Amino acid sequence: MRKKRILVAPLNWGLGHATRCIPIIVVLKDNGFEPVIASDGVALALLKKEFPDLLALELPSYKIQYAQNGENFKWKLFKQLPNMFRAVRNEQKQVEKWLTEYGIEGIISDNRLGVHSKKVPSVFITHQLNVLTGNTSWFTTKIHHWFIEKFDICWVPDVSGKPNLSGKLGHLAKTELNIRYIGPLSRLHKKPMEEIYDLMVILSGPEPQRTLLENKLNEELKNYDGKIIFIRGVVENEQKITSRFNITSYNFMNSSELETAFNQSKMVLCRSGYTTIMDLAHLDKKAFFIPTPGQYEQEYLAKKLKKKGLVPSCKQDSFKTAHLLQIDMYKGLQNVLKEAPDWPELFGLFQSK
């Protein structure tokens, strides 16, 4: 009997949406389904490297360009809304074609607004039930809910109660949305390994901010007293490794390499993206956050975790190597999920139709 094909489609916004889909793709395979990957850009490139044996399809790009100045981030994004809505319509048409062409029998979309169909069970994954954009948060949240309602169910990668990782991003006071909290997702596992790096730097997220931070950290960390492993977050055809001073740099790593690097590192310097936060919680790692300038979600998460005494952070422009001394004064992140998700029960949706 042919396995049911489930389309897994993460948004191409940095690498976070793609990486948190990796454990879902793995458990789909373990539970007798055949995942089909769909995305664009670096997200698609990353998943093709992780799962070279799976069918990989290309979706239309949202073609979002990011502001160099964090203060202009929101307004540049708003000006590009027509492009985004066009891409959403195009991906809807594409998905309808694929249902017939490839025999797709279920959909899991991680923040891709147009990847759903009335013909097959469709799941939307997001940790942003509240979409923070400053004084326009009510508007962006309302639009997001309008899109979520087109799916059969919304999976939130967090726990419903407290303590949780997403705070007000992933929790609503009241809602009529069909929401299911599935617990934090991570492709990484904590393993007993010797710590051979004093600091791990891992970059991701939209350009040009990724490059701006990389340049700043290369300059700042030259005089750091310790051994550094630096993962640049640039997915290319071949892995490139360079060593300079106390820093060993990789353009990218696959999941198993990254898991080893995390476990071998004493502490981590990174963005405060939600996927990174879930990884750090799974690994019980201490960290320092530099949120992407102008990205309200990351700024909120960094502020929330700093206030709770878990992870220190600062603005990109003001970062100095000396800030890393604060890490030991904070508790670090712990796993809030005590039990693994009940995947067979969650995947029951795809057996019901």
C-alpha cells in the first residue's frame, strides 16, 4: 500500500521555520507517512541537504526585502504587503495543482499563509498568535487570524500553561481559533560531551542584518579570551571551514554537526528567534541574545527572558565582548515540556479523511 504523502512547507524567513520542521518530517517518516518538502530559497536548500531522499518542490518566493536600518523594518515590510499577498495567491494555485500531480493527502504549513486546501486536512504551525508590530499589532494579528481560520487546526509549538517559552506571542486571552499546543520543537538533543569551545556563535535571519551582525562580531570577538566556533548560517553547495585567531568558522552545518557543536560549547551567542530559544531550552544551554533590529517578536522575547533572569541581551549596535560576562549571572533556559508530543494522535487528522 502506498504511504500517504504529506506536504511540509516552511516559510523562508531565516532558517528557523525550516529547522523546526525537521523533527516533524522525521516523525512523519517514523509513523508511516511520506513527507514532501516545499519551500524556497535557503529554507528549501537546507531541507534538501537534510533529506536528499525526499521529493522537494519549489514554492513562489514572498520576495520580502529587509531594511538596513531597524527603525524602518516595519514600514518597509508594510510597503511589500501587495507582493506578499500575490505570492500567497500563487502558492495557493500551486498547491492545488500538486494535490493532483503528486497525490498529496495532507498539508503542514509553517507560517506559509497560502499552503492549504479544502480538499485535504491542512495544519498551520505558528508561535505568533499575536503578531507584534508596535502600534499596528491589532491589525497584523487580525490579518494573521483571518489566514489561520482557513486551516483545519493551528499547532502552536509551546505549552499552554506556565512556564512557557513564547509568552504573549503564543497565548491569547480568548479565541475561537482551533488551537492545539504541541510542545516546543527541536531537531537537537542534549548529549554528554566534553565542552571544547568556550563560545558558540550561531547566526541566521534575514539579510542584510545577518551580514551586519557577522561583521560586527568578527571585529568584536578578535580579542575574546577563549575558543570560538562560529556558524555563519549561509547555506551553500559545499561546507567551508576557516580558522583565524581563536575562531573556527563554518558557513553552515547539518543537524547532527550542529547538535555536536551545541553540546561541545559552554555558552551561545545568537539571535533571539523562537526556534533558537526552543533549541536552547532542549539543550539546557546558557546564552546571550542580540535581537534582529526592528523585529518586534525577537525584541519582545529577548526582553521577556532577560526580565525573568534567564538570558541576558542587548541591542546590536551596543554589543561589546565584555557583555558576555553577564551570562553566568543568569539561569539559562530549561525545557518546559515534560512529555514528548503524542504524534500518532496529532497525525490522526490525516487518517480521518
